[in-house]
Amino acid sequence: MDLAREVTNQVVMEYSVCGSVDSHLLNGNNFTKDEIREIACCCLLGLEHLHNHDVTHGVIHCEES
């Protein structure tokens, strides 16, 4: 068996100590433009990392409120 070619499936869910963006907004809180920029950049860097390592991900979306 060629371990370098072994295929595995893993399910990874989001986790944030501060809760989700959706829950933050539903609690009546807002984000500054700098905070929105930081969140978007971090999400895109994470996606870039996954794609650079040929990791397949599921649907990525925001909750509808």
C-alpha cells in the first residue's frame, strides 16, 4: 500500500471562542470596516492554504438571517 497516495476523509467544523459572525450580528453587535477586512482576509488565507495543499472543502457560506 502506497501511504503517500492513501485517501482519507475528514469532517472539520468551525470553532470560534467568540462565536460565529452570524451570532455576533444577531446579538445586535456590529463590526468596523477594519474588523470586516480582517475576517475576510483570514478566510481567504485559509482557503488559499487548503487549495495550495490540494484539500477539498465543502460549501462555504454565510448563514441567512
